[in-house]
Amino acid sequence: MQFLHDAEAFVASSYGAISRSAPHIYLSALPFIAKDSLIYREFAPLFSGVVSVATPSIDGRGSRLITRLTGHSDVICSVCYSPGGGLLASGSADGTIRIWDVQSGVEAIPPLRSDDGSVYSVAFSPNGQHLASAMSHGLVHVWNISTGTAALHPLHGGFGTAFSVAYSPDGTLIASADIFGIVWVWSAETGLIVSVMISHTDRVNAVAFSPDGLLLASASNDKTIRLWNPYTGEELGDPLCDLEDIIQCLGFSHNGKWLAAGSLTTGMVRVWDVVTRKPTEVVIKANCSILSLAFSPDGSMLVLPNQHFIRSWDPQTGQELSTMSYAGHSHSVTTVAISPDGKFIASASHDSTIRIWDAVISVKSTDQPPQGHDGIVTSVAVSPDGSQIISCSRDRSVRIWNAQTGHLKHQALLGHRDTVYAVAVSSDGCFIASASADHTVRLWDVQTSQAVGEPLHGHTDRVTGVAFSPDTRWLATGSRDATVRVWEIETRTVATFGLLICIAPVFPVAFSPNGRLLSSAGAGGWIYFWWSGTDEQARTPLQASPEEIADLSFSPDSTRVLAAAWDHTAYVFNIADGNRIFVLSGHLEAVVSVRYSPDDRYIVSASNDKTVRLWDAQTGDAILILYGHGDMVEAVTFTPDGRSLVSGSSDATIRAWDVETALNLASESNRDPLARLGSATLTDNGWLVGSSGELLLWLPPKYRGHIPLPPCSMIIGSYPVQLQVDEAIGGLHWGDEWTKCWRGTAHPAARPFL
């Protein structure tokens, strides 16, 4: 049975390689499966000249991403398994429902579409023949899975958004909930209304039937859970109010003993005894919005989304089980589901992907997750002496890392109540400043990692930019409230000249290296300049781009300004005369971060196209492209000595890149197989492709963004994954030489397809 289980996991997790290229069953799929898998033990000794994968944190059965499903073009709001577990349905804000074959990872039927807006919830009928979907335009659709057509006329109870839908266990009823606080129950056979429940005083976010079908529970923004007789609409007892917060999701355990519900703002989950209607002693504090939850069939595990990964808890004790196995999404996870046999977990995300995890293996894991951000890395900075990397994230934290080892220096710096957009380090290395969506700026002591005084208040909207003056006398902050504020560091108050008005929301702010100028930019593509220490404009604003400016950088001699724009380009201007010197073109999506190297030789840019690019600072010529991040690159900077780059990404990792290695990569790739992989292009479906379009290596989804190929020297916030090549056998067997990988003398059935 274990061999069959491992074989099933191998095929599902490697489908992307197997379906495209048979040789990569051996060249790509086999090296990446777990070393203790029976498939690996049986077949790996029969091959050579393929990469070996060292994954000390994921070799054991503590982590298994089975597969990654792609196809939706917007946020995925709901997933559910069919009763037999062979199919998975997903509903998305792109207006489609997709039905996936879980084993192969491909769509079983064409997408189901209607003209009724986003799909907020999906539910299979108990016989697996129908699927119900709740729509943003207020309708519930019922689909015939075998034909892909409507099984009933649209169910129309009210006129507000339908947020949740559920089938009764016997398949006779369909329940839904809407924005007006009404719960509707229909006959699943005729589509006629059976009962209507109107006690809630605000929108209802979720409905769920008990396993025996005698109870219908509903969760609402009015901070209550109500229990109903689904056939009569009668409310059964008093509402459950113990969470004292907006209740976003709920679910019954499969034995019907417990009802769990999660809050939107406090990040708490409560569990009630269904018979007594009293809360148990279990209180789970997940410290993030609880958008979804799912019980395992045996009741031993409760799975919750948490930022870009998912976490599992024991619902009887409230103890966390493991987080390590569930890290991988690049954006917040919106919904989770567990297969009927309890073997797999499905999670879906704002990143428009679905990931399938091995639940049985994951629960037994005792490994700890890597020390990394739990969300998008929005900004990075390096201390003046180059010894520390500072980062911030959508997870509301600021972190300080050892630049040599990647280890976290102290615990995360916590205090902001929303996304931290930007960080800066003072020139004396004593202070860190952080700017947040909570409208505040915070100062931190680098040595103690403690907050310095109270948060700086004044902005009336998100604070998106922050910069220290070179003499550490001033701190400038930019906000979407269309102002720049200048603070005195010593007193932590706004300077007398410190309110600078712009004509549009501000994103970056920057002081010139000589300390004479303060600049900001933002919406409308405008760049503003003031004389430092005054509110006097140094020159008329420049309109660099028709679209917003995401970042600014002064040249080391303070004569030029570099602007990153959402029109996929970066611009260099002469500050004195306002003339544009050149345009950096080549990125495929918005350029969001730019910096000059300390010696003025290079410009580096980061983009939503997942790449970092290096340019000649004097001519604007493109030099090289760095691939490796698994998602949009949000920030990039040089180390003070100019020898390395540091980048932060939506994949929740930070990468360090060696500039000299990057410049020599093309010549080294002729001799070093790993250098050839490092210079390859990483496609969206996981292929490392050579310069002639040849398929070099396929990376499973859980490894993308986690392999430090040259010139990447370090990844922070990622599991350590190293590729190795046995030079004794002549490196890797590329292209037409791939059949040389076979060295087996037994097991003829395992011989590759020669």
C-alpha cells in the first residue's frame, strides 16, 4: 500500500514534467521526490548524470506538496472535494468554476461559466453528480457535472451577493447565505424555497449543515452564530456569541460533536460542543484573519489559512501541529478543504493557484518552518557596514538578518497593525524606520531591536515611503495622503517646515547622497524636489511617466535621479535641467524598485515580471537578467561595497546575488552545469529553459523560488534546497545525451523509454 501511495504522489507531483517530456521522468521528476519514498529507493540507484537534490528540511515525510493547479485568472474563493475525493472544484472571482482531476492535476471538464459575477462558494452534492455555486450577483447555480450544464434554474432568493452555499447530507436541500443577513433553503430537486431565516442583522458569511442534517448553522458579521431547523426555518436556542467578532467561517466535525468558527479581525477560533451549545475550553489564536477552516474526517486536525501558508491545529487541545509542510503560496490563502479520506489538503489563494498537500504525512511532522516572513517581502535595506539585511512584509513585521548566514538576528520587530511598506537604515547604523499601511511610522533601535518611543502619527493614509537624511538629522515619510512629512529624529516630532504638499499620492521618498535635496514621487508620474531642511522646491516637478512612480534613487554624485515606473520602464533624468538622459526598457511588467551601485557603474531594477536586471549606469545598456524568485520582485538594493544585490519578493523570500559571479555567468556556463542552470530562464510552468529553448530541468512547484542557483548566494526565508552534480561521471546528461543516464543492470521494467 505504501508503494502505491508513493507512486500516486510521484505521478501527481511530477505531472508537469511527465506530460511534457518523457526523458524528464528521469532527469527531473525522479531527483526531486522524497529520498524515503519507495519509488526513489527502487529506481534512483539505476540512474546517473542527473542532478541530486539535497533538502535537509524536506527529505523526510514532514513535507509534501503533491501538486499545484493553475488556470484561474483571479482570486480563488472556494474549493471543495467531491464525495469520492477524485475531483476538486474551485470557484473564483474570475467568474469560473473549474473541476480538477486530483490524480492528474488537469481539468476534468471545461470551466463552468455564467454571467452572474464572482463565484464565492462551491459545494458538491452528496452523490457527486451536481455542484452548487454561490454568486456575487445573488444567484445560486446548480450544475450537472457530467454535462457541464445547468441542472436547475438559477435559485434567486434575494437581490444581494450570495456568500456561501451548502448541500444537506442527504442531498435534498441546498442552503445559501446573502449580504442582507438572510439564510435561504431550497429543494435540491425542484429549486423551490423550503424555508427562509431572517434573524441575523448583518451579512451572513457562511452556512453549514450538521452531519445528521438536523441543524443548519450560519455565521454573520453581526458577531453571532445561529442554529436553525433547515426544514421549518425555526431558530434553535440562543445565538452563539462567544467570539465577540465578525464570524467569517464555520464547520462541523464529521462526527457532529463540535462546531468550530473563525473570526475576521481577532484571528481567533472557538469550538463549541454541539449537544450542550457551550464553548469548549479550546481557543486557537492564529493572529490573522480566519477566512476558512476544515476538520479532518477523524476530527484530529483543524486546518486554517494563515497569510501565504496554512496551519494545522488539534481541535481538542488547541495545540498547533505543524506549519512546515504548508508553506508555498505567494499570496494570502483564502480557503482550505480536506479530502474525504483525510489524506490530502487543498488550499487556494489570492495568487490564483491551488495546492494539494499530503495531509497524513504533514500531521506527523515535527520539523519547524524556516525563519522567514509570513507574507510578501515589500522592502529591503542593508546596514551601512553591510553586516545586516533589514526587511519588512505584508505580515506586519520588520526583521533583521545576518547578511552572511541569513539567520534572524532577533525576534521579529512587531507593533504595526497592517502591512509594512518600506524600511530604511540610518547612515550611522543606529536606527531603522518603518512605514506602514496603519498610517504610522516607527523607529527601532538596531542593537536592541526595541521600538524607540511611540509611533509617529500625522499621516491620514497609508505611509508608503521612508528615508533618513545622510546626517541622520531628519526622517522623511511619504503617504497616499499626498504629503511628505519631515521629522526631527532627536525629538520625533514634525519639523517646522515638515509638511510638504504634493498633487497626488506619494510612494517613494529619497534624500540625495550629498544631503542637499529631498525628493518624492508617486501617482501621475510626478517627481518633486525640495531643498533639504526647508519647504522650498529646488526645481519644478518632473513628469517622468504617465503612470505612477514606484521608486526613486539618486546617483552617487547627486546629479541624476532614477525612477521606476509602472509602464514597465525606468527613467534617468538630469536634475539640473530636467532632461531625460535615457530609458531602461526590457521588463515585461511594472518596474517597482531601482538603485544605483555605490560606484556609479551599475543600475539594478526589480519588476513584477519576477526578474532582477542589471544595467550600465552610464549608457543604459542592458547587461544581464537574474531569474530565481518564484513571484514578483518587490524590492532590490546594493550592499554598501557594491559586490552583492539583495532582493525581496512576493514569494516571501529574500535573495542575495553575487554581482561578479553574475557578470561571469555566461562564460562559466560552458564548463559548470549549475552555472548553465543559473543562466537559464525559469518559465511560469517550472521549466528551466536554455538559450535555444531546450528543456534543461523541470522544478516541482514546492521547489520554485527555493533553489539558490548561481549567481544567487543565499535565500532567506526558504527551505535549504541544494542541487549537486557528480562531476566524476562528466556532469549532467543534457539533450540528446540523456539516455546515458541509465546505468541499471536489473529491473528491466524500469529501463527508460529508449
